[in-house]
Amino acid sequence: MIAHVFKVTVDPYVGKMGIFRIHQGTVTRDSQLFIGDGRKPFKVGHLFMLKGKDHVEVARGVPGDICAVAKIDEMHFDAVLHDAAEDDHLHLAPLDFPVPVHGLAIEPKRRGDEQRMWEILQKLVDEDPCLKVEHVATTNETVVYGLGELHLRTLLERMTDIYRCEVITRPPRIAYRETITAPAEGHHRHKKQSGGAGQFGEVFLRIEPLARGAGFEFVDQVKGGTIPGQFIPAIEKGIRQVLDTGVIAGHPVKDVRVIVYDGKSHSVDSKDIAFATAGRKAFIDAVKKAQPIVLEPIVKVEITAPDASMGDITGDLSAKRGQVNATHAQLGGGMTVSGQVPLSELNGYQARLNGMTGGQGRYTLELSHYEAVPASVQQQLMGQYQAKDDE
């Protein structure tokens, strides 16, 4: 027996249901079926045919029938069902679906519902191959991607109406980064005295820029025991706190080498917390002197639209700090434009594209690299961060 799962639905009451078309052989109640190359078969307890909203139980299905089975957690879209282990190599040619690029950051209205919201989103994504959900670590957001505003609005309505899960949405944050462009030195002495035992730690360090994508390097060059070895990890810990929170605009710091080369300690008052604080503040001091810049993600964009719209599309990309790399003619009078553009300029782009192409334009995105933002944008981001800090 061979069948193809062409749709998966998840019902709050019935559970996950796989709907499949039988291509060869027959399926009966109590059949043992494998899912793809899975090694463990499942037993068909109930076999259904769908008639509108009704699920009619049947005794068997034959080639050409569209049937369904429920409550099989391993069931997934595009799976091949078969009853013989030697058929686990069978796969259908993958279907070409549009890539979901319209993103929406989402969070539950009620605190504590994060796990439930994530589980509901996973169920809805299982049903729809044109939906994608991911947790973006750099911005600490859950982002769901679809084919457009209407697609995501339907998703949100289903979450509210079927699963009673109310959420707050907003455009996703842009994953900016910070880095330095010149070497610099930093120093901080942390001294605190409050009645009993105090805190003391002093750190001298140098920082150097690294190549894009190199990450972070920490180098211990302390000589003569001016900083006891047991406090070096605390200094690194303090520096890593700044890597996560940023210095000039509140975004992660990347591609920097830190060399700790000198300092002072106290036989009684020196503690891990003192050197963590000294390391953190010495690093901040150095970054501010090292000509820091903000980096933004640049994405490769590929736009498919009628050739009559090409002038509007290329002009719009140029106005949004983008560049056009190539254009290709498509069969049927269409054109494909390939280029690069800052991700921050593509907020609400599908609506703009619809306006330029009469609803016939489509686009896909792929991260290319990071580039320094213009000076005006950097000043704006720094101002927003400072205002938030003052609050």
C-alpha cells in the first residue's frame, strides 16, 4: 500500500488529522502503516472519509480514495504512507511553495502563556506549509512568517476563535549589531567600602576590531600576578554581559578582541563581583573610544513581477538604499529583479509591491551580510537608546 499525505489539520477536539490519497493497495482498520522512513509503524484504529464537515468512518479505502486518520502525532505534510519497510525509500517530488517572508512579532496578552502560544503556533504551522515560526535570539522575539498581511490575519483569527489565545503583534525588530573600527584602551577601578568587607578590582585592557563574522576573542596577557588567575573568568563574564546588551545603541557587540594586560587587586577586598564590574566598565570605556558603529542586516531580494512594473520597482529599491544587481526575463511577460537592500527598509514591502504591480508582484529574501548604517541612522538609533536609558 502506498498513499500520500497532502493535508494535515489540527482540531482542538479531534487532534492531528492526516488526510491522504491512496495510490496503490488498500487500507483497512487495524492496518500497520509506516510514515516515510520511520522504523516504527502506527496502527489504523479509525479510518475516515471526509464529507464536508462530517467525518464518516469506513472499513477500508481503495486506490483513488481520499481518507484520513486521526491522533497520529508523527503525521506530517507530504509524508508517504506505506505498509512495507522496504518502501521507505519512496518520496514524491517536493512541491514548490512560495517562501513566507512577511513577518510579525507575536507575544501573548497574558503573562505565562508563552509555552501555550508556541504550541498553538506549531499546530497551525503543521497545517500550512507556507507558514513559519521561529524564536529570534538576537531580538528575543517570537516571529511568525506568512505570505502577506491577509495570510497572517487569518492565522491570528484562528488563534483567537478556535484556541482562545489572545496575542499582541508588532513589526519584528531589526537585528542590528554593534562593532568597533579602531583599537583602543580601557581602564576602570572598582572600589566600594560599606562598613564591613569592601570590594576592589582594577582592570586595564585593550580592544581590537576583528573581521566580519569572527565573533569574540578574549586574551589574558596579565603578567606578574597583578590580577590573580582566579579573577580572570570574572573579568570575561563582565565583558560578555556588555556583548549582549550593547554600548552605544543597545544591540549585541560583535567581532572584537579583548586583551586584558594589567590591573590591581587587594588581598582582602578583591572578589569576583568587583572584577566583573571593573571588566565590564573598562570594556565600555574602551568601546566608546574605538570609533564604534552600528551594523544592519543587508538581504538579497528577488522580485518577480510583470515587466511593465520594472521601472517602478527598481526606482523604489534605489530610493530605499538598495541596489539592483540583475534582471531576468520570465516566460509569459514577467521579469525577475535581483538585488540587495537593508532589511529595515522592507517593512510593509508587500503592500508597496502590490501597489506597484496591481497585486501581481512576489518577492523572496535571504540574509546576505552586515554593513554599517548611514551616520544619520546611527544617530537616530543612539538617540532612541539614550532616551530609553533616561526613562
